[in-house]
Amino acid sequence: MVSKKKLYEILENPLAQQIILDILEDNIEGLDVLSTLMELGEATDDEIARQLNMKLNTVRKILYKLYDARLVDYTREKEEDINWYTYTWKPTLDKLPWIVKKRGQELLKKLREQLAVEENSMFFYCPRCEIKYIFEEAMDCGFRCPHCGGALKEYDNSRDIELLKNQIKFIEEELKSSIFHIPTTSVTSKGRRRSRRRVKGVKT
């Protein structure tokens, strides 16, 4: 089980915040909702909304996004007198290091693929619409912007390449952080200890 101290440390990490904001579709209020739920241990959506002075509907949308990412869970109780359900939410952040690591690696893969395209392609752009096209796309539309009809100009993507390299370096360095280390434990079955056997021809 991940300690509360480590969870707060992870939530302060810029990569973790970037991943969580991606889950929340860049709604920064979601970080406040998650932090408040961690402090309270468990709470209804109404209690969170009142504590943060936020609209109840906004809090609910955030909680459902966090639930889809398996970062929170809920229990539901029916109030018989008014035939209404009350949802009590609690954080389930034990998988947070794994989620950040997994999503960070996926993001890293996409950025590396994008970098390969940038380094091996020629680009054109429309100065008016500020839309960038690879050479094949520009050629297909006769080097005219398909939106405004203006002439496309050759685009210097050296700045884009530099930004991608910086992003890749940042994620690579953050993923090495000890806070994302997930200890592995031996799997046991019916109380039996799994023995390590040396496979012939393979050093262990």
C-alpha cells in the first residue's frame, strides 16, 4: 500500500500533475477536488462542493473522470424517504504511481514518433490560418491553403524539434524518479512459498 506521504509527494510532481490534468481534460479544479478528498478520507460530492465553493455539477463531472481512471471509488446509499441516492466518494490512489508511469511511457512513445516525423519531413504552413502541413499534404492541395486559398510557405520546424526533444528529456528524467518505483512482491498460492529454480543454461 502506498503511504499518504508518498501520494502527496507524487501529486506535487510536475509529470504526475500533467498526467492527472490530461485525465481531467485540463480542468485544474480537479486537482483541488482530489486533494480535498485525500484530506477528508471520504466525502459526498455535496460536501466537496461546499468546502471548495464549487458548483455541484462541476464536482460530479470531475469525480466521474477520476473514477474512470480508477483514482477514486464510491459507495451508493438510497434514502428511502426521498427516493434519492447519496454517493460517498473516497480516493483509491494505490495505483497512482503505476498509472503515471504507464501513461508517461505512452506519452513518451507518441512524442518520439512525432519527433521522427518532424526530423524526416518537409513542412509548409499558411501564414493566415497558422496551419502546418507536411510536404505531401501541401502538394495535394497545390501548395494552397484549403481553408483560405492563400499560398503556403515553407516552414522551419527547428523550434518544434527542439521543444519535442525537451519534452522527451523531461519525461525520461521524471520517470526515473524514485517516487514512481513500484516494488515487486512474490506471488504465493494457498500459503505456499514460490521457490526460485535455476533454469539449466541460464544464469540467475
